[in-house]
Amino acid sequence: VSTQSTWGIGVPKDLSKAASLYQQAANLGDAPAMVNLGICCTNGLGVSKDEVKAASLYQGASDMGHPTAMLKLGLCYAGGVGVPRDEAKAAALYHRAADLGDAKAAFNLAVCHSKGIGVPKEDAKAALWYQRSAALGDVRGIVNLGSCLASGVGVRKDDAKAAFCYQRAAELGDATGLFNLGTCYQKGIGTPKDEAKAASMYQQAADLGYVKAIVNLGACYDEGLGVPKDAHKAASLYQQAADLGDAQGTFNLGMCYGKGLGVSQDVSKAALLYQRAADHGSTLALVALGMCHERGVGVPKDHTKAKSLYQQAVDMGLQGAAARLAALSQAESSATS
């Protein structure tokens, strides 16, 4: 009845009533009720928020062998929620729950091994646990196993198996899986090259709000890859990505305004977008903005500012910016000699 009261199944939804019933069942030693009451206490559903009590309930159910309780208690220790932060305890709890077949716990344990959180960093063990979580149906595990196979981290590199993992995730409606599968189709990695399928995957991922897919779909329309070339559609997609704070989308939109592609040319707006993209970490935007300052396009001409921007790009690893910096410095030297 408590679960029905929580969700309003056959009875009016009443979180307070549900929590009261969970409490009664928990008092009788019912592990699932302890977990559900813990969730109520964690989130303040039908009861006052009490993270310490939630952790205690998860501990009790965990001691009774309940895998979801182990997972929840692990999350408490990982975040220091209701208990002192202890990443080693969190990893140990994920391991216990994963051994009992909890897919989310297997995924979390994989992440721990991948990043060295609470356990030594071991890529092979991370891949193993991603494999386990994938076998248990966790879509994140499926995607991350694909990434391991694509990069050869922790397992032998196998592009075909990676693409298969992404296909599985895509079939489950996962945006990252759809995006990664689109990349495989676009580049012919692990699967025959098919730009139309790539665009379709990007579209599906974009419909789910995946910003990288929005940018890549914009590039497809920009270049006519798998879809008819449409500069207006490309600019519209870049605008969507820019509105979501994506650096690449913002930079691409700046290029559209700079060249008048799909939008009315506006070099001042282009420079502003390059600045925003640079603020989000785009090295290409640093160079583009530097060129604006070097030439006085959309912003006041300022060679000192231009050189500073080129240097920032070089410092961030874009070696191509060094050529712009050297050329501008040489031009200034020649002009004064």
C-alpha cells in the first residue's frame, strides 16, 4: 500500500501516508521499506529531510543483504551525505551490491576503478565492471564499455565492438550512444561510412537535447553531409547550441555571422560570439578573436590584444596559433625597421 500511496496508484497520492507506512514496515525489519523510507528521508518526501536517518536506514537494509541499500549507502559515503565521506567504503559497498547483480553499483565501481576513487586506478578492472554493468542492462555501462573498446583503454581496441555497444545504447534511446554511433557512421569507424545514418543519429540525439549532437548536426547541414546543404538550418542549430553554452556551437555561430552564412553578416556580433566561445575554452575562438583585433574587424584594431589572444591559444595547446603570433610579430618588426 505504501508504494501505491507514493505514486498514487489506485489511491490518492499521499507522500506522508506512504512514509508512515514505510516506517511501520521498516520497524518490522522489512529491508525494501527501509530503503524506501531512506529515500523519503534523503529527499524530504512526506517527512522532514534527514540525511543521517536515511544513511542509518540504508545501513540497516544493507546489513540484511539488500543490494539497493548497499548502493544508496555507498552514494552516502561517496558524497559525505549523512555519514563522513569515505570513498573506500563507498567502493566496497558498490562492490558488494555489484556482486549481488546491481547494475548501477557495477557501473559506479567501474568509475571508481577508472578514476582511482577509493580503489587503485586500474583500467582493466574498470572495463571489466563496465562489461558487468552492461550485461546487467545499465546503458551508461554499455556506452562506457564502447568508449573503452574504441580507445583501447583497459581492453584490446576493437572499433567494431565499440560501434556495436553504441548501437545497443542507441536502441535504448541513450543520447550519448546515439551521438557516438553517429560519429562512427560519419567517419566509418567500426562500421561502413554512412553520412545519412550519421545525420540521423545526430538528429535523434539532438532531439534529446544532447548539445554535441546539435553542433554536429549543424555541421552536417553546413557541409551537406547526409542531409541537403542548408546554411540557415546550420546557423539555427549552432544558435541552439550557443544558447546552451556550448563553446563549439558558439564559435561556429560566430563564423556564420562573420561570413554571412545562414544569417545576415554582422562582424561585431561575430566578434562577440568568439569572445563568448573563448570564455568557454575554445582555442579556435581565441585565434578568430585575435584575427578580429589584428585587422580591426568588429572590434577596435589592437595588435597587443591580438598577440595576447594568440599566445593564450598557444598556451592551451593550439600550436597553429604560433604561426599567427609569429607573423604578426614579424609584421610589426618590419613596419618599425
